Amino acid sequence: MKTRLLSLSLMIMLAAVQVFAGRIYLIGDAMSSGWSLDAAPLMEQTGDNVYQWVGNLNDGKLKFLTHKDFVPSYGPTTNNTALTVGTSVLQLRSSYDDPDNAFAVTAGRYALTIDLSGDTPQLTVANGAELPDKGLSSYYPEAIYAIGSATTAGWTASSAIEMHESAFNSGIYNGTLILSSGELKFLNQKDFGAGYGASVSNDPINGAGVYTLKALDEADLKFAVTLDEATEFDVTANIVAGSLSLTATGVEPEVVYPAKLYIIGPAVGGWSWDNNGQEMTTLEEGVYTWTGTLLAGEMKFFEQPDFVAVAYGATEAGKVMSADGEYDIVKLTDNDNKFIAPADNVTLTVNLKTMKLTSAKVVTSLSDIVLLNGMTDVYDITGSFVTRIENSNVGCCGLKAGIYIFKSAQFTQKVVIR
């Protein structure tokens, strides 16, 4: 509810380690958690780029991760180096092509300190017999990711927008989001697992303010963003306090149009991306076109050939199109309004700058056009006058291939000559 009020270079990889205020995870069969990324315990940060852990280890292998992934990671300079009391240099594994070195551990109680503050990463091992446990088995995620039709990522998990943790294990995340009308929630990782959303279904976000944020459950409750136009916000998600704060930056967001647009639906053969999806040609940034034969049936448009991508459709369900006409197009949010296409040979043009869909019937010669009595003026696509046709002599004008506007006293029609 709303409440108003490593190795390209070692230095490059060290910078990457600090992205989330610095984290080091322990992994391997020397740990009771084994090789599970989800269960890997976290070392405590005790200083700038200094991390500590104290606890019991089993016989087995041990290495250190900088994220919940197997690269980048740290291990010994030689594989199966024994974990012994003293200080040793750590080697960064920055890709899967690098050696996957791990320490060989003899069961016992150890105190481990990793220091990444200098030019050379180091591990110091001490006897932990007299020391209390140190480290975290339960902790907040290192980042959360904004996703939904209200964001520029749409519902594509791999494109979800990263929000960084403000301090080590703080549970507070900051980022800048461009939001428009649609749905919004947050993921713990770039997949559709755990995350955070609204306290009630479709809790409205209609501008700057503070909103209630809750862990997602089986209900998968999302925020319903309603804005007159796309707006850039500084966003703070506090999963400890359960709040989502939005402050408008006052900066007019730069509109980023998709590189491609795709048509799908029975109008182009069905709902299979492999067999039916049609890629439109990009005329210019935000403007896309396609020429072909439509079947009578439903269709809509996607930014990627994937049903979780941002989609565009009609302003009302079942909007019937003609072969010649212009229609408003909207980004689909909680509705699924499709166009009903005609069975005809047409050129479709989608302009995301004006949010218009234009359909123009394709003809192969002027003799295919039925003109009414009188004179018809012909203009090119820019609106410049081309010629005047005497309707009784329609086949004599010799127009080149292109898109034209035919205008007479009885009608105005866009015509594609091929």
C-alpha cells in the first residue's frame, strides 16, 4: 500500500568484486553446504575489501566466489594446494577457460581472512579452535532486478535492470528506473524465482512516493504503474523495512526504441515463433515495416521473438483492421488486446514515436485499383503532389514502385505499388 509523505586484468576484476559493496562466498565439498550456489555461506566484511570466516571444515575442496556463480572465483595458484596456517597468494579465475584451482582441506576448525585491498589478493589461514563462528549462512541478496512491462526490460529476465546494494548485506538497493504504465516487481536473480512485489494485487504506483514492498509468494503480486508519460525515478528498495521509495529525477528520459519488432498470431500463420513469427524491417529508429499476405485473424507485435518480451497491441480487444487504415497502438500491460487483420496483401508500418499502426493495401498495377467517377490526385509518402489521374484512364500513369496517397472527392487511400 502507498504511504504518502581477475583475468582481463586484476584491477578490473577487483573493481567487479566491489560492485555490490564487496562479497566473498565459500564453496566446495569441504563446506557443509557443498557445491550449492544457493546455499554457499558468505564471509563477513570486516574492512574495505577484507573478509573473514570462522568455522568447521570437512575433508575436501574449497574455493571462493565473488558472486553466486562459479566465475569469477579465487583459489590457490596451484590446484590441490593444502589449506595450512599462514598467508598465501590467491589466483583469480575470470573465465571458464582458466584453471579451476581449489584448496585441499583436512577436516578441522579454521579462521580464514581474504584481503583484496592490495595489489595481490591474499588468504590468511589461522587456527580457529578458540574463536567463535563468523560468517553468514542467511543473508540478503547482493542485488535485485527490476522487471515488468512498466520497465524498459519488459518481462525478459535476462534484461532485468540491476539495482545495487547500498552497503554490505544491508538489504537496501538503489537504482534509476524509467517507468511507464504497466506492471512492476523485483527479482533476486535474473530468473523468475524469488523476489519482491506489492502487498496487494495491482497496488497502484502513480508517481513519486513510498510504497509497501513484500517478499513474493505464490500469489506473485505486482505493482500497477499508471503514469501519463514515461518518467525517470531514483528508486530505493528496502527489503528490511519493506518499502519502495520513488523520487522523480526531473530528467526527461531518453527514449530507447527496440532494434527490431516482430509480428505474431494467426494473421501470420499462428502463435509459433519458430514457424510463424515475422521480423519487420527497421526503416529508422522506432519505425518498422513489413509487406506480405495476411490471413484473417489475430496479431500483435513484440520487441523480441519471445512471449515475455515487451508487446504492443490495440487500444481495445479484437480491433478489426481494414487493408487500408491507421490505428492507435499501445504497449500491452495487464490487457492482451489484439488486432484482427484482414485477409489481404498489405504493407504494415508501426511507428513507436507516434504509436500508430498503418496498413496499406499492396497492388501490382494501377489497373487493380477501382476508382470512382471524377479526378484522383496522387501524392507521394511525403505529401508532395505527383500526378492527377482521370479515372477513365487509370492504367496510363506509369507510377514507379512506392507508397502513394490517392485522394478524390469520394475517398482517400494509401496505395503501395510494387
